[in-house]
Amino acid sequence: MRVSDKHHINVHLREDSATLDVMKYCVETLLEHNFMCRDPLLDAFEELSNEEFTRDWGIGRGSIRSVLLHLVNTERYWVGIVRGEERDFLEIQDCPDFDAIKREWKKSEKDTRDLVKDLTDTDLNHVESVTWGEETVSFTVAKALIHMATHEIHHRGLLVGLLRQLGYKPPNVNML
């Protein structure tokens, strides 16, 4: 890394055709699994009181509502990056209740499905860059979508753990 590049990270850019086929399969499989898990997870949250839903539990983003809104925003963000569209982050006041978050997540899911269904190898191998603070990260679209999918899996684990701590039975969100 050159001194002038110390704040720029390249995440192994450009994949061969066989690797792209595997990555596309992984993206589609992980996203489909995420979509399948959403309704049962959201159904479990409908049992919560408003206090349980909005209380800061001191992990992740604090409240269950905040974690869900973070997942919506993250999906909107990465789909926007891939499409070359800048998207504003939704704030709590934009989604003041459970139903509003549910609606926004459904919209994000539709946008993601629309994006993924038409992706070509060229699209997946396209390099994007984002700057966070002083750091710029470059990556292929395929890697960004895998990151987006695994990010949701991580937060879903936190949410399932919170449901258990609160005494609720979480849905089965395993792939197998």
C-alpha cells in the first residue's frame, strides 16, 4: 500500500466467471433465506408490548425497533449504492411504530428483489467505492450484496437472542 493510499482499502477486486457464478448463487440463496425469515420474525415482534419494542436493551442499536430500522436502512443503502442512487436514512420519526417499519422493510425487499433478478456477471463484477470518515473502501457489487445479506443474519441473531431473553419463543430462522 502506498503512503497516499493509506486510507483506501480494495476488497479483492474483479472475480473470474466461475467465482461470479458461485457468488451470485450465494447472494440469491442468502437473500432468499433472509426474506423467508422476515415474516416469522416480524410476527414474533407483534407479541411485544410497545415498551418492550422501544426499550433500549443495551445491545446492537439499543431497541428492537432501532435494530429493525437499522436493517431497513442498511438494505436501502446498499441497494442504492449498487444502483448509483443516494438514499436518505429513515429516522425513528419516519417509522414511529411497528407497522411503519414493516411497510418500509417490504418496500426494501421489493427493491432488492428487483435489483438482484437482473444482475449480470458484469454488474456483479462492477467496482464501487464508498467513503466512511477518512476511509474509502472499494469492492465489487457481488461482495457488497453478500455483505448486506450477512449483515442481516448477524442482526437477526441479536433479535432472536432478545426475544429469548424477554421470554418469547423466537421463530426458527435456521437455513436447514
